[in-house]
Amino acid sequence: MITEQNIRDAIEKAVDDFDAGAIASGEDFFDAGLDSLDHAGILLAIQEDCGLTVPDEAVDDCRSIDGILAYAKANA
């Protein structure tokens, strides 16, 4: 099961010099200052670390920690 901490760890792994603890769980990654390459890196890190693959059609639903958790729960 993927957790909020797994996602925060993936953010830290994928994005240099970004404090994953500073982002609210419901905050859109883009509003937090992350860009599309950061977002892709986060999803790749989650796939590598947790085995969660997000298909292209679901990427926009996974633009926050809460979004990724909801996607993971719905697709467990």
C-alpha cells in the first residue's frame, strides 16, 4: 500500500532542493512550484519505489499527494 510518506520520499528523490514536507497533501504540484518534468519524475520514482504505474490518461488526476493516494486506492 502506498502512503503519503512514500510520495513525499519520491518527491525528495525526484526533485533536487525541494522540501517535500512543505507541500500540503491537497496542494497541486504546479501551485507548489513544481513543473511538468518534476511531476513526471515524481510519478517515475513512485513507480520504481512502490510499483504504482499511472497511465497517461490518469496523470492529471495525480497532480497532488492526495490525488496520487486516491488513484492508488481506486486501482489497488
